[in-house]
Amino acid sequence: MIDSLIMLASGAPGKPLFSSPAIDSFKDVVNFWSQPQYSLPLFTILFVLMLVFYRKWSRPIPAGLILVGFSAIYFGSMAIDSNYSLILTKADNVPITIMLFGVGICLWTAFREAATNDKAIEEGKPIPYSDRDDKVLVWPDLVYIELICLVLASAALLFWSVGLPAPLEAPANPAGPPNPSKAPWYFLGLQEMLVYFDPWMAGVILPGMIVSGLIAMPYIDTNPKGNGYYTFKERPFAITTWLFGFIILWVVLIVFGTFLRGPNWNFFGPYEYWDALIQVPLTNINLSDYFWLYLFKSELPTNPFVREGIGIVLSGAWVLAFLTVPWWPLMVDNIPGIGKVSGFARKLFGQMGTIRFLILAFHLAIMAMMPLKMVLRWLFTLKYFIYLPEFNMNL
Amino acid sequence: MGQTHQEITKVWIEDGCIVCDACETESPTVFEVLEDSCIIRPSAQSPDFTKPLTPTIIDAADGCPVDVIHFETVDVEGPEPWAGQEEAAAEGVPTGGGAKKAGGTVIPDGPPDPKWAGLLQTAESRGGKPDPAPAPSQNTPRPAKAPAEAIVAALPENAPPDAKQAAMVGSGFTKPRSGVRERIDAIADRTAETSKVTRRQFVLFAAGGWAFVIATLGTWGAAIQSFMVPKVTKEPPSSFRAGKLSDFPEPGVYEQFKPQGVWLVYLEEGKLVALSTTCTHLGCIPNWLNNDRKFKCPCHGSGFYVSGIHFEGPAPRPLERLKIIKDGEWIVVDKSKTFREELGQWDQPGAFLTV
């Protein structure tokens, strides 16, 4: 019922409601900037702007304008492109829409409160609602809220399940898997990671490190500031790190998997037809191939460890660089900017002690390696830093 | 001769009794342990009664684990009437009790519990005899309070309580009270003596316990093992006939056996090979794209050349080749035997058929 209404609003499949040369050029621009090598840096820049100008955009009027503008493009695009409308109205993808708006509202709430509180902190006033003695009773205060939430959530689920048909597909056929074969929406970020890493890395080690990092968080981050009240000014490093991992490395990857990944797991723009027969040159090259075949113009060494030596050394240096940030100035004291990073790391090291700092630095190194490898794949079709199929080890 | 000894005129119990029965065991005629408290028997609430029982009362007070038994004494002229009886004591008075310990070691540090004051009063009036030595303030070791106060006063005002205690002990004024730990150990020792387990009992008990542990772990292990193994193992035979050589006339990919998980590939170099249809990345089933001349996986975009070599996407190694042999004029594919390129197995016999 609901989906047929949406269909009606967005035009029949294959034929958009509106089309004109201006709209086509708009679609071309969006499709171009949606290519991952542009869109991921673009999202990162937007992310940084969000953090820098959190006091400005979180005010009601700019936030409302952002909400209206985003909704207009997000839903209005259904009227100008039938492929996009198919993606958006697929019953599988309804949770993506809910997630996007939910994340946006949560971010807005947090930064709005943080802006208010940070202003109060700067002016030396007490922070509203931060009194630890400001307690309420479980019964009736909390239980009433929970009851209302329960009723509302049940009603929403009921209407959702009645209004939208279950996304059932044809019976499974081992000879003909769906193309593309997509994971459940909440695992699309994981599936996107699997494109760039060995299955052992992206399927076991990286998710394991996400879990271990989440477990370690309360032991690593013992700073009591921000407990019970929103703030950004007092916790810039912690909040930036967390939000980068969540927004850029999880939510954005889910958006990629939903809107941009088409047949044969190729990238398509959001307004592009999913052509299963399109030819995309994607030949991937290992770092060792670049090093030996292209740079030295020689044969690959037979010893696998000599062959992958450059990758092993570079990967080790990457991790080591993170682990040794506090001691950087001993070597590169003069380079401006780096001294600042190093000074901050030294402060952290002093507060946290060796073990906790090393755990943090190791997780940061792996977390930072992920987008780096993705960008290198897009720009240089790099396959693996370390390629050791003899031992089922690839990085 | 001026020899004197002390005799108990009044005994009382302060708050904190743990109802341990120790005092009644020592001196059953004086103490009575009730359900949740301990009292002095009314008949024992007269100096005449308590005086002859002085050694047992002192022992009871000494043996009380929480030190709540207190008493007052008077000095009586003459030698101890019970001296020498200790060894032959019919009442089981332990040695070491009596006069030695009564030498001012126990300080009455307060009046009797008000709860018992009334009872004491009635006991005295009922006895009808006035206390022969009714001035306990002169006869008890209470005068020693002055030095005690002096010792405490010598300490700084904010000295912690244990410092005061230490000072009192150091000056020989009070004996150090044994700690809770020692008392618990002492009780444990007594319990261990009374409830000794024989070797046979212990062995039986240990064997039973270990049998229980092993049975539990074994059941768990069996459950996990059973969970790991599929309950239904209906598999088609791993080898099948795939036609004759004449069915594959020209180079290309033959897809008719894809439901069995095999592509038969006639390579340009004149080899017929059986490629597994399982992607080496995470086990999806790729599609053969004839225009691109490649196998392409729909799950994560891995791509393979017609030979099975991986060249794009995340697949870490080439597609596996399956055993292919000739049985007369029939081509037989055996899926149970795989040949992996990265292990150098593609040149082995059985990995290909020469056409």
C-alpha cells in the first residue's frame, strides 16, 4: 500500500516524473562526485567542518535548513530518477533512511547541548543538568517513559510491517546467486571492508579489534569530563576519534553499500542505471609487484619474505610510528605541527601509562590504516600491502 | 603475713555476646546461654556464690572470644582457698587459670549493663545479705585508671585509637587483644579437630566430585561436538561423468555443470580443466561474464580470468581446479580432489586433460 503510494509519487519504474537537461547535468555532477575516491574525502571534509563549526550549525535555524535541504534532495530525487527511487523504496533499505535521520538527530542533539554547555563552561557558569544529585525516581518517572516508548515502538513496527511487504526473494539457487548479493543493511559496512582486505583481516581481525576496542574503551578513557553532560570542548580528541570511526568508517560505508554498490559489486552513482554488463577495469596490483616489477623492473624474488619485504617493513613502520608518537620530537623536533601532535601524545602517555597508551595507539594505527588502504585501492588499484598466499596471510 | 588474694563479687555481661557457649562450658553454674543472648543465672548474682567460683569465672572471661564478660573483685586476706585444687579439679577447671591471671589484667571498664542492674538489685535484696565489701571503687583495680589516663594524655590529641591502644599495651597496662583473624583461626583449629575426615571419606568424596566435573564437561563437549557436525549428510557423489570430449568442441567456458559446482573450461592452450565455482574469498558463486572474459563474484567483486587466476577484488588466491580424468571415452570430474595454483599443483596429473 505505502510502497505503491511512493511509486505513484516518484513515477513508474524506468520513467522519472521530471526530466530536463538541467536535471540531467545535476545527476551527472552527483554521480561524478559519488565515486568513492571523491566522496569519502568529501564526507571526511564535511565531518571536520561539522566538528569545527558545531556551535554555528547546531543552532535551530541552520539545523532546520540542513534538515529541510537534505530531505528535499534525499526524497525529492525519487521524482527525477527511477533507479534511485527503486533503491530508496526497496523494503530492505527503509532502515537505512531511518538510520540516516536517526544519526542526524542524535548528532544534532549532542552538539546543540555541547554548544550550550561549552558556552557555560567558558563563562564560568554551572552546567545545566550536570548535578550528580539531580536524580529522579525509577518509578514512576522512568517506567512511564519506558511504557510510552514501548507503546510507540510497537505501533511503529506494526504499521511498518503492515504497510511494507517483507523483502522476500526467489528461492535460493546455488547456480544463480543474486547479483549483487548484499548483506543485511547493518553489515554493509563490514561487507565493504571485505572488498579491500583479506577475508581473515576484514572478517575476523578487524571486527575483533572493533569489539576489543569497544571493550577497552572504559579502561582506556578514564577521563571523568563529560560524564552526565554533553561537551565537545572538554573532549575533542575522544569525540573526534569515536565519531570518525562511527560516522565515516561505519555509517558512510553502509551508505556506500546501499546506494553505490551495484551488480558485480561495482560502484555506481546514485542516479546511474545498474548495468550488470558494464565493463570496469579493476585489475589489482600488489605492493610487491609495484616495487619489483615496475620500480626495479626485475623478476619477483622466489623467497616470499624477500618478495614482500617492502610491504612488511612499511606496515611495521606504520604501526611503530603510532606507538612511538610521544617520542617523535627527539627525531623531528623542528617540523612544525608534528611537535604539537607529539606533545599531545606525550600528555596522553603521561596520563595513561604505557600499557593503556600502547593499546590505544595500536587500535588507532589499525583504524587509520583502513581508509588509507581504501583510498590506495581506488587511486592505484593497490591490492595488498603484504601478499603471502603461501601462508594464507594478506594485509 | 599480709598475703591477699582476689575474689569475684560481681559478674556481668556487656553488649556484643555472640552466643558461643564458651562461658557456660567453663562455668555452667554462673552463666546460662539462651537463644540469642547470655545471662548470669539469678542464683549466681551474689558475692557469696561467685567468690568460690572465682577461678572458673576468670577462665570464662578469659575464654570469651569477644571479651564481654566483666567482673569486680575484692581483696581478701589469706591464701587462695582453691590453690592446689586445680590439678585435681573435679569440675574440669583448666590449668593456668586463677590467681596468675587475676592480677589486675582484666579491667572493669564500666558499670554493669543497665539491663541487668535491676536483676542484680533484686538478687542482692533477695539474698538479704549486704555485700561484705560494697566499695568496689576502692578495692577493684580501678585506681589504675589514673595512670591509664596519664598515658593517654601523654599522646597527641589527634592520635589514632590504635596508637592509644599500643601505648596502653606497651606500658603493660592492658594485654593486647588477639585479632579477629587469630580468633577465627583458633575456632577453625577447634573445628578441624572435632570434624576430622578420614582418608577413606576424603578419597570417596574427591572421586565423586571429580566424576561429577568430568561428566559435566564431557556432556558439554559432546553437545558442542554434536552441534558442529551437520545432522544430515546427504551429499551427491563427489564424482560424476561430464560427457565426452566431443561435447566440448571449441575453447570457452561450459556452464552446464554449474549446479554441481563445476565449470568445465576449454583453455586456448589446449587443456580441459574443471574449475570450482566457489569464490576463494568468502565462498560465494561468481558469474561468468562472457563479454569481459572473466568470472565476477557478486558479493565483493572478486574477478578471475578464464584460467581461474584472480586479478581484481579481494580474492586472495585463484579459483581451485578439480580432478578431471578420462574413463574410456567419458570425462569424469572428481570434486573431492582439488588442485591449488599457489601451491604449484596445477601441473600435476589429474589437474587437466590434454585435448
